[in-house]
Amino acid sequence: MQNQPDLTDRTALLRYRKRSAANPADFLRRAVADEVHERLTEVNRTFSAPLIVTGHPEVWTNMPGATICADADVLDVKPQQHDLVIHDLNLHWANDLVGQLVQSRRALKPDGLFIGTLFGGQTLQELRVSLAEAESAVTGGLSPRIAPMAEIRDLGGLLQRAGFALPVADSTPFNISYTNAFHLMHDLRAMGETNALSGRLRKPTSRNVMTEAAGIYATNFADDDGRIKATFEVVTLTGWAPDDSQQKPLRPGSAKSRLADALGVPEKPLKD
């Protein structure tokens, strides 16, 4: 059986990240990191051995003592060495998303916490539509331009598949406005988030396609001031490495009291 081709060209992804480091647009990445820090303050736990899986370690300088690990296909981690793993806004580029989650869980000590962030399925929906319509109109075809991103309804199940206890997936929308589509694409380049799909076209996109896409974007997704809007959906995945101390769901039929008694109402038999 033949192996499936990789979704992401990691050589290109790393090249784009290196290029963006000279003049980064990291405001969104830092906002997501701040939200992760805020979530940690709500956890009644002190973490002494955190691991951060990231392609942008400069964002995490305010977490001294953390181990930094590149988001390679095979993570450079040892089993049960960390009480906290943060997977930092990289998972949408993973060639094996479940594999990344499994490796993260194995790096955790029992009852260790995992927090992973990634761009969700609503991200860049406006740009996706505009590019598809423009390319179809100008060339008569379509090519892969924006990575397929997982929907939040599927991601909680992936946490369970990876063996996490108490899995939770939630999303936060970031709505950002730009002067035009070219300014948005400039920022994506400065974020290191341009097209790194293995199946992408290997030649520059024609200016006619880009100009048409910018026009479609302005027509369909501009606000009252004429600025275009761009959606970034950030999904946060939270789970715990299993441990005997964690709460377990009760077995069906094991309740010691009736719901009607707790509510102070009479119990009525079900009708046939």
C-alpha cells in the first residue's frame, strides 16, 4: 500500500518562517499566546516542567525555564518529562495531526496538561472564496492555495483518539480589517503563513488572478468604511494525560438518589 503524500511541504514552510523573521507580523500569534497564559492562570496548578512546541520561540520569552521544541513531524521529546505541553499555533500545518497529539500526550507526566492552538476551518474564509472565484474566472481551473483546516466539531474527537482525558475544544474568532487584499496577503507572508501545501502550484500566480481576487474581496467582504475584513478562527484544544486521581463518569444506574428528590418535585411515571 502506497503512503499518502504529505499535506505540507515542510521545507517550504521553514523557508517562509525564516523569511518572515526579518520583519514579522506577529500580533496575532502574540494575542493567542496571551490567551494561553490567561487560561493557565485559571488552572489551580503550578507547572515546573513546561514544554512549548513552536516554530516561533521568540513569542515565548516570557515563560522562562520552558523547554522549546520545534514542531517537526517527529517531536524531539522524551516520555513523561513534562507537566505542561503547549502546542503553539502550528497544528494546522501538521502532516499527521493525531500523531502530533499522541506525541504530546506521551511527553506529559500523568495528570499533565496539554493546550494546543491552531487555525480552524473558518480562517481566511473570505480570501479562500475570493481566490477560488478569481482563479476560476481567469484560468478556468482551481489550485490548492489555503491549507484545509479542521472544524471544531471534529477536533474534540481527535483529542480522545490521542488518549487525552477530559478533552475540550473551543474557538475564538479574531476579526481583522485591512485596506485591501494585498495588505492582508502581505501580513500572511510576514506571519510565515503563506501557501506551503505540497500540492501548490510551483510557479507564481498571475497578476490577473490576484487583481481579480482583490476586486472580488472588496466587493463581497468590505465594511462601511471600505476596508476588507479577514476572519481568523483560533481553536484551542485542552486535555489531560490520564491519571487515576482524575474524576471518572459514574456507571449507568449507580446513582444513590433520585433526580426528582433533588429537585423537590413529585416523580411521574412515563406514559406508554
